[in-house]
Amino acid sequence: MTEAPPHFRVAIIGSGFAGIGMAVRLKQAGLDDFVVLERAGDVGGTWRDNDYPGAACDVPSHLYSFSFAPNPHWSRTFSPQPEIWEYMKRVAGEHGVYEHVRHDSDVTSARWEPDDNRWRITTGSGTVTAQFLVSGAGPLADPSYPDIKGLDTFGGKVFHSANWDHGHDLRGRRVAVIGTGASAIQFVPKIQPKVGTLSLFQRTAPWVMFRHDRDITRAESWLYRNLPITQQIARKSIYWGRESYILGFAKNPRLLSVVERLGRANIGRSVKDPALRAKLTPDFRAGCKRILMSNDYYPALAEPNVDVVTDGIVEVRPHAVVTRDASGRETEHEVDTIILGTGFHVTDPPIAQRILDARGRSLSEHWGTGVQAFRGTTVAGFPNAFVLAGPNTGLGHTSQVFMIEAQIRYTMEALKYLCRNGLDRLDARPKAQRSYNDMVAKAMEGTVWVSGGCDSWYLNEEGRNTTLWPTFTWNFALRTRWFDPHNYDLRVDRARTRGARRSTVAARRPRSGV
């Protein structure tokens, strides 16, 4: 007789901010019957994996953290990657999350089994089942590799910035960097002084603003440790300052002309060569792509060992990257190392290929190109499943952790409602999901993210923005503050209510309500 796999009330995929935050809230509610399925050997998600030189957050430290776990020990106003990862590990340790984590457990499939009212989840370390599934994989979990002819024939070293090869010595190398997104503008200035030559292949020039980064003073740290309200004030001030950006991004994009003037001034301060300035000046409205921040990107590009290449790449040969200009003339750029700064699978997350409904149809197939969810969190046809950092919950102006916490609160409210009312299953109603996403699409009209004249990773193949929330984040927080049962089909699994596990959970109900 085959032994049944371990069963849990909740299974969480991933241990980044979403997975850790969900685990902490479950424990605070008194529900310890959960597992965190992590593919790597430690928690941390994208902040564990992206350890390239110069990796840092572009949202101020006090806001890019959990509301329930302020950190008075940040060293800078914008946190570097090692500090963020250490913070996440500390939160996980202090809240007892590690005891629930199964490391080296990459989820290969999660299939809904309606007869047993559970998810069967297959991982690299074995199979588990769970009544509820929470995906915290996130949009920055899986690197995107460009489809360039001949890339697999290159004779030198190739790696993605999200999988940085620290064992590859870049000193004196002829390096090609493909991509000019948020990662590239951080690592390019760090490697430029070491390499022999650096060819930066730029498809679109980003808007890059001056970053007001500095050390946090001893006096500030003392205040944050001894008068926590001062850090709360700093956090709220940053939050509302960032929310004001929506006035330009979503309400009146003409206001962004001020931002564009600042961006051009930032280029002018560091780049004196008119031809290079022209290459680096964007031809679209600020905010259409993510606005980046750096104080050393432009100075690095002005150095004599750097060449900014704007001609399109046509192929990679064993020793070179080949480009073609507007007249059709091809140029070989001899290099021995290629670093890909080409982003992530944001609009087509691989985890969606592994989450299957009762018929075996994947979430990815269910979506097609029309990625959507109800309140960005639940998907009709996928019962008892919650997607954190889901469709249209991304941000172009402030902390993603704020949105993740709002979704976690909504998920917890759903679980509490089911428990209080003796229910075991929820499934978003298709009509409610359509109405919600029609509202999101309507709100997106006229925003800089769809009318700014650029082709960004916010957009899917059809040019629809399925990534970002289109207005103020406090609006999303209000919409997800309470569970709305009228938008769901709710059912009782009578067989489970007679089970011992159900009795155990019910016995905990007076303590937590979950």
C-alpha cells in the first residue's frame, strides 16, 4: 500500500517577500499547519538570487520592508542587496518561518483534485497535498533569455545578471552587456573600471534619474531604535511622497515633462559628447518604462573603454556580437564575455505553466494572453488558490511589499471567513473577475504605461498592460481590506468536515479564527 503524502492546510510556493509575509501572518493567526516550498537552499527569493555587483533597491529602505517588521538598522536610504537579504532571513528566523520551509523543493506541478478538495503538489523533494495553495513565486523569479541567433554557439562566457558568475574574472575582458534595464544600470558602473572594453547593446534608452542615496546617520539610527514612531513617520512620509507620482503617471501625464527635464539634466551633467548624449536620451514619455535611478551609470558610459551600441543585434558568432545599422551594414563587435541584462518572465511567469486545474489545464493555458485575476489574487476555475504579486498588482512608482501585504491580508480574511462559516472551498466567480478586470482596464486608459510611446515589459504580446496597478496603492489596499464572499462560489466538503484534520483546525478556531 502506497503511503499517502504529507497533507497541510496551506502550501506556499516560494520564500521571497510574499512567501515569508504569508507564513508570518499564518503563524500570527495561530495556524501552524502549513509548508513553504522553496526551490533553493535558503529563503530570500529574488534578493537571494540577484547578487550581481551593485544590486540594490530603487525604493527607499524604510518603505521597502514589512510593516510588521521595521528595521532600524538600515545603513543607507536605499538598501543594497546583502542587507535586504539579511533582513528577510532575520524576519523569517524571528517569526519561526524556517521550521516550515522545505528547501530544494522546486514545484514541478500543482494540480487541483476536486474529489478530495485539495491540491496535489509535486516538487523536487517529493509530493505533498494541501487544502489551500498560495503562490508567492513573484514576477522576478525566472530570468528571461533573449532569442538571438547563434547565442548558443558563442565561444566565450555567457551568463544572466540574475545568475551572476562570480567565478569569472572580468579584469581585462572584452565584455558585451545586452540590455539597459534596472539591473544593467547597477552592475555596469561596477564592472566598467575592471574590464578591458565594454560594449553596451541598447535597444531603448531608459530614463535615469539622480538617486538621492546617503548613509543613514548614527542619530537617525538611534531615533529609530529608541523612538520607533520616528521611523513610522519616515515610512509614511516616503509612502505619500511616492503616491504623489501617480498624479503624473496615471492622472495627467503632461506633468511628467518636469521629470523629463530632470532626466535630461542628469545626462548633461555626466555626458559631454553630443553624439553619446543623443544615444542616451529617451524618445518616449518618462514613466512609460520603469524610471531608473543611478548616480554612476552615465559617468561610466562616458569612459573611454565603453561603447554604447544602438544598432540592432542580428546574431552572435563564436567570438563576436554582430549588429546591423539602418543602411544594412553589419559590424562585428569582438567580445569574450556576454552578460545578459534582459529581465524576467513578467507577463508569462513559468509557475503558471505548473499550476493545473482539475482537467489538467495549466493556469498559463487558461490565461492565454489575457492574464487576469480577481483582485489580482484569485483566478476563476482554480479553487482554493491565491496568487500573490499576481496580475495587475505590480508597481512603477513605490514599494511592491505594500501590495503584497494587502494581498496577504485579503487571503487571510478569506481563510478566516471560510473557517468561521464551516466552508472548505472558494472559487472566484467568472462574472466578478471579468467586471473587476474591466475596471482595471478602464482605469489603465490614458495612463503613461499604455500611452507613453514605448514598448515595455509591462505590456503583453497584445500591448495590454497586465502587470501594473493603474492608480493609487491605497485604493488597492481598500479593495482588499475585507473578503467579499458574494464574488465567490463557496462550498462545503462534507467528507472533510468529518475528518480528524478538520477537527484539529476547528479546535484552534477560538484562538485564531482561521
